[in-house]
Amino acid sequence: MIIAVASGKGGTGKTTVATSLARSLDVQGASLLFLDADVEAPNSHLFLKPEIEHTRDVGVRIPEVNQEICSLCGKCAEVCQYHAIAVLGKKVLVFPQLCHSCGSCTLMCPEGAISEKQNVIGVLEHGPAQDGFRYFRGVMNVGEPMALPIVRLLKQWAGESDESQVVVIDAPPGTSCPMVEAVCGADFLLLVTEPTPFGLHDLKLALQIAAKFTIPVGVIINRDGLGYQGVDEFCAEAGLSIIIRIPFDRSIAEGTARGRTLLDIYPSYKTAFQNLFKEISNYGVGSRWPRP
Amino acid sequence: MKIIISAAAESIDAEVDQRFGRSANLILVDTESLDWESFRNPGMAASGGAGVKAAQFVAGLDPDAVISGDFGPNAYEALLAADISMYIFNERVNTIRSVVKEFKKGDLIAVSSPTSAGKHGS
Ligand code: SF4
Ligand code: SF4
């Protein structure tokens, strides 16, 4: 059972929900995995307090030009659709942050002047969370533009999950490629949103991604009670279940800012999340999206 | 001296374009004769790496200097490698002609580092 927690934009309480869900589950330590795939701004560790035991680099392959063999023919620059390699004056320059590691330049160089080298763009970390379950996260180096390879490797590193395992994924915010990669393969998608016009807009965008995978979706409204009804009306009309409502509440805002999960603040959330999980497992809640 | 200036349209009397990689046009001017030639900026339509694409094009024209409102890190590195000096507009410039005038007076500032953080992948 893989549950991805996502939201159309950052700062909606996605990590609060994901970490609270993981901490609520009474699953044997080794059978529960938490993956923080929000590699640009991972902060689930503040809530789960893992003890990192393993770390490894994430590298992508980028071209390296042997200027001595290079004839400055320009073929590499011509084939690179990302303009990540260019012939400038008397040398060929590679721009690692633009490179998508497609390998075309190496393949097309008539002189065999290009080889590939490893460029480290981030790290993966793994170790037990404070509650004992297995915790994984990817962290992208500051200034790196490409999160996708890190999310992909993070999922590979965590391994194929089997039926008995429960995996909670904190997906990157938005609807970009890294988010799609994180959500891909999930059995259930929890979308966290706020009851505002912006929240509704972002929810609709996230649903477009859900539609690609036709996975069941449930909505969680955070900061409920702001007075805007648009999200409720939209969900009612679209047949989407609103699974949990987290009220706009000062203790919650202050608690989560200090790294406390919902169940640390209000213990009743433990039962709420356990029920949510039970129902998800039985497909009792959530809506196929798009609806058949 | 041959200089290249980022422009919003195809003439020496066109307004300047503050962007380098994504300016509409690049105008090559001979500072003595004021002969000029306008080129479409191939970086403008690039989905990514506009600065590099524009810089590579500029390097092919082999000017002594290039003048624009902003050079991101990739464009900066590329032009530096091609040994082309970079200058930025001052507040007195509006048309390409006025840029040439300011440049000849020595009133434009040479750039020795990227002038913006740039937009990765865009
Ligand atoms: S590997 Fe692909 S993206 Fe990278 S420089 Fe070569 S052609 Fe461009
Ligand atoms: S294709 Fe090879 S030989 Fe041609 S410019 Fe690129 S690196 Fe040099």
C-alpha cells in the first residue's frame, strides 16, 4: 500500500499530514517506510527526527570534452536541445545545470572527444525515524535545477515495496515532473489543500496529474473554516471525498511550526488517521479520478 | 569596434531590450561608421539555455563587446569563454543609437560577474 501525499503548491500542510499519518499507523517498524521526496525543501525530519545511518550521493552523467582531440566542429552544440554544451571561441563549454544527461552529444561527436563524468546533484539519506519505522529522504544541493533524478533514485533506493508494506510518500509540491515521478505507482493519493480560491485552483491542477494515473484520490482540507466554500462545492460536485478537515487553529499553527505532528497537538488525530488508513486499505473512501 | 546590443526591434533606432538571452533582436553596430545589421536572437525561442544559445550565436559574429541590461550566469560564462567583453546599459540609454553614444563616451560599466541569478532551465 503506497500512499502519496501531495498538494498543488507548497506551504499547505502537506508535510504535516504526511508525517502525522505515518506516526499514527500501528504498523511494525520495518513494514512502514516514509519517503520524503520533497527534495528541494525536505522538512519531514523536523517532525520524524530520524537517525540517518546511510548517505549516498546522487549523480547524473554529464559530458566532458577532451579539448585536445576536439576539432570545434560544433556537432555537439547542434544536437543538444537543451543548449547545455556550446562551442565558444576556441573551446567547448559544458553547462552542467542545463544538461539533461541524454547522451546525444557523446554519441554524435565525430572525433570521440566527449566522455561522460559524474556530476553530484544531491544526496539520499536513510535511517530509522524516532518511532522506529524506516525513513528515507532525498536532498538536492542548493542551486541545482533538476529534482527528478533524485526523486527517481530515492524511490529505487527505498526498494520495491511488497503488499505487506505501507509506504507514505511526501511528494514535491506543484505538478511538475518530480511530483509526477513521486506520485507514480501510488495506490492512493491524498491531496492537501486550503479553502481559498488559490487552493481550489491548485487542487484542480493536482487532479489533472491524478487523472493520468487513475488512482483513487481523497482531499484533506487544511486551515478549514476560512469562510470560502468553493473547495467544498467543487468536491461535492465532482464526487470527491473530503477525508479530513484540519481546522484553522492557533495551537496547530504554533505546534507544527515547532516540529510537532497533529497527534502531538491533539491526540484524537491518531484515531482519525488510523480510520483514514483503514478505509483507504479497504477502498472505502476516496474517489476514482477521473470518475469511471 | 564591433559591438552587439540587445534590442526590442530591428533597427538602430529601436528601443533596447533589457534581456540578453531572450531579447527579440541582436544588433551589430560598427562604432565608427555606425553601419548596423540586425539579427533575430536564436535564444528568444529556446525552451531552455537561452543565454547559452544567444552567447554562442554572438560568439559566431565575433564582436569586441556585447551590451545588454542583464547577463545571467550561463550567458556570462559563455561570453567570458569566447573572450567577449560585456557592458550593461545605464539609465540614460533608450535607443540602440544612444547606447553606442554612451559606449563611445566610456560611460557604460563593464561586467565582471553575472548580473542576475538567472533562471535555471528556462
Ligand atoms: S548529454 Fe544531452 S543534454 Fe547533456 S550536453 Fe549532451 S546533448 Fe546536451
Ligand atoms: S562534436 Fe566533438 S569534436 Fe565537435 S565540437 Fe563537439 S566535442 Fe568538439
